[in-house]
Amino acid sequence: MLTVALLSSCSKGWERADYILSWKGDGLGVEVSVRTISDTLRFSYATENGGVKDQLKWFQDFSVSEGKGKMDSLSRVITFIPEKGKVAFSYTVRCTLPEGYGSPGGCIMDVFRPDIDSSMLFSRTENIFTVPVDKMDMAVSVRWESVPPYPVFSMYNAGRGTEPFEGKAEDIFSSVMAGDPLLEVDTVMVDGRENYLVTALRKNPLLNKEQLKDYFRTFYSTATRFWKDGDTSPYTMLFFPFRNNTWEATGNGFSNGFMSRYDASADTVLNVSRRDLFTHEIGHKWIGNGPAWFSEGFNEMQTAYLLVSSGITEPSYFATYFGNALSGLWHSPHRNVSGAEAEEKFWEDGQYIWLQYWRGFCYAFHLAGVYERETGNPNAWKAMMDAVRPLIYDFSEEGFLSAMASLMGRERLERDYRKYILEGEDFDFFEKDLPSGCTIERSPDGEPLFEITDEAAFAEHFR
């Protein structure tokens, strides 16, 4: 048995994939060489993120030089049959901008498309690296044979530019790579930890960088203390302009950083709406898994809560932020669809996307009120997040209910979860269940309207 275990361990360590990137002027060439003990090996390219169905358009010149490979274009999975334990293949990632590019708000999903040419490189790295989908822990290396004529930054190799990288497949798959003639990387220290600010600013670079640094130091310090986060690895903030788009901003959060693409004509990057977006995306470091009502909705609650508790805004801003969610949910034509339908159509129909943000935010606020009613403790959000901490990377419905049941009665909890999340009924917001210092009135047509009734009592929620 000992001999078998040793052989198995050595075989697993022998498996690896080596990537070579080559600048093509209008795209990136990728060569992949794999050693494996598997009879078959599946590689995936891109994902369903963002509802973008045409991502294979940018995956060109695919060829296999060792082994046999067949692509399922629907699932974006390539299945290889190795020859003598080896697979070798290559492809080029090019960008062909979609029709209508540059129209106001027309390219919001460009955060999920590669944007690569002689003056810009931007891509979620899942659009560059095919990875062994069943073996995300496989050892990988990345080496650049030729590089673009401008600085390049990659989240998977943060702070090292285009230097060689050694890691795992999961490291290179879910991050961002960006390059630009104006790209700059600044180090930002927070509580003795090194982090990176990556910008390619077109206007007021000194002012914008200082404002972004000050914001990040304040917020990130508060968030890491709130979560008792002992992670000392660098966190990356990447702010990158849309090429021609006038959409104000959009973003994605990852475990090791976040990126935002924004309207390059902006004089000041850190306005209120973009600040809230950045805060939400940073929050995905801790709330990033599970169904959208949790990963997005609870993260909205966290955004509003931590903006206040960090001192960046006043408690009245929480009222504004939550009031917008209440109004958005009430006026959504889909507000009463089932949880299954809301989740299924989250990426498929733009009218469904915000539904889960609003529903999850309202549910989190409701639970905070129930917790305070049962315990008398006004700082419900801290207790709730302490309870769900084990679910950060491994969310399950039962795990969530069990965590919340440690704070409040299980019978009521399950009834409300079924009613509000699974069945999509309107929130009752009974007066006795609301957090202290606030009320929710109803307009003549029934719309819920949020109001702070006792500023001192309401401020206690953020201590």
C-alpha cells in the first residue's frame, strides 16, 4: 500500500501544463504543452459569465500538434486524448469588436470580452487561458516569448509584469490581464500589507490616484478588520478605461482583487456611484459564492453597511442605498418570480439581473431585524457575517440556514426563506421585525418607503 501511495503522489506531481504567450500585434498567440497521466483531459475556454454567447469568436487558429482534440462549441470544452501522456495545442485570441461598439451603454458586457490590439490589452484571463477544467489544481507555468509594446499587468502574477509564473490552473483562470501605453502600477500599503493600484488614466492622473488610494486605505482596512482577514497576499485594484464607451462603469470582483472599466472621459474616477461599485466589487473577496441572492444581494447589504462603518458615509446614506433597493424591487416586473427562475435568468435577461441584488439585500435587512428582535443586539450584520464565515468558499442552502439558525429560531427562518427567496413573495417588513431606529411606510399603491426615525438608535447598527 505504501508503494502505491508513493507512485500515485509522484504521478500527480508530474502532471503539469506549460503556457507560452506571444504578442501578435492584433492578438495573443498561446501554445500549451501538457503532461498527464489521464486517458482523456478536458480543457475549458471562457465561461457563461455576463451572458456573452459569442466568446468563441475570439478563439482562432486552434490546432493540435500532439494528441487528439475535439471542441464542443456549446460548452466551450475541448476534450483531448493524449499520446504517450502528452498533449500540445495552440490558438490565437483576437478581438473583433461587436457591431454598435461605442454606442452609449452599448458595450457593458465588454468586461467579459477580450480587447486586444496595438494600443490596448484587456481580458479576463479565462478568455486567454484554456485550463484543465477537471484539474484546476494542476501545476502550470506561464512564459512570454514576445510582449506588447506597452506595460502589462496581470492579477495572477501581480507585481511581476510579464515575468515567468509558476502556480496552479485555478490561479491563471479567474483574474484579469491589462496593458496600455499609460498603464502604471502603484504600491498601496494598508495595515502593513502591500497592495497594488493599477491605472491607465486619461485625465487628472495625480488627483485620481491619490483619491483612489485614500479610499482604498480607509475601506480595505475596515473590511479586513471586520472579517478578521489574516490574508497577507497583495490585493489589486485595477481601473481601466473603456475604449470608446460612455457607460459610467462596470466591474468584477475576485478573491485577490477587483477590476473596473469606466468611461475614460471622466475627470474624476471616484464619484459616488463608482465608489459604491468599487466597494461592492471589493466585497466579493468575502461574499463571492453561492446563488445570486446571496453573492450579490448580501454583498449589497455589506456595501452599504461598510461604507457607513468605515466613516466614508453617514448612516443616512444607508437609508438612501437601501431605499433604492426597495424601490427597484417593488417596480421590477419580475419581483414575484420564483427563486429558481430568478437564478436561471440572472445572466440571460437584463431585466432579471438586478432582481437578485434587490431581493437578497431586502432579505438580509429582514434577517437583521429578526435577529435584533430576538436578541436585543443592534449590530446584527456583524453577527450574521460571523455565522456565515465558513460558507465564504463553500456555500450551500443547508449550510446557510444552519448558520442563521444559530442566531434565530429555525422554524421562522425556514418559513421566511421559503416565502421570500424560494417563492418570491413581497416582503412584509412587519414593524416589530425592523431594526431599531427606522420604519418602512407604504405609499398609496403599496410601495415600501424607508425612513430613519431615530438617528442615534439607527447609528448603533454600524458600531
